[in-house]
Amino acid sequence: MTAKIATPVYLSKTQVAERIGMKSVRSLNKVKLPPHDARIGDTLGWLPETIDAWHADRPGRGYHGSR
């Protein structure tokens, strides 16, 4: 019997925007995303756990750093 290998599922930019609650993928243009986990041609992909960890560490709304 052959063991099944799980195929990783990567999120597109559109799926990343949806996952973190942004209204559109264009909202991501102003956001520095974490390094991608996969690249297929010109398309980047992120593992859900990469996005979840990155999003949990992001500063809250209105944060502009120290001045």
C-alpha cells in the first residue's frame, strides 16, 4: 500500500486579502507581505500558516511607528 503525500495548498494574493479581512487585493499594494513560500511562473503563493503568523504579528490599525 502506498502512503498518500499531502499536497501543500498555497494562497494567492486575492486569497491572502480575503483571509486577513481586506476588501480587495489592491489593499495589499500598501502592505509588505512576508516572503512567499512558493513561486509558479510569475505567481507567488503563501502557506496559510505563514499568513496567519505574519498577520498575528502585524501592528494594529493606525500604527505608524515611533516618530
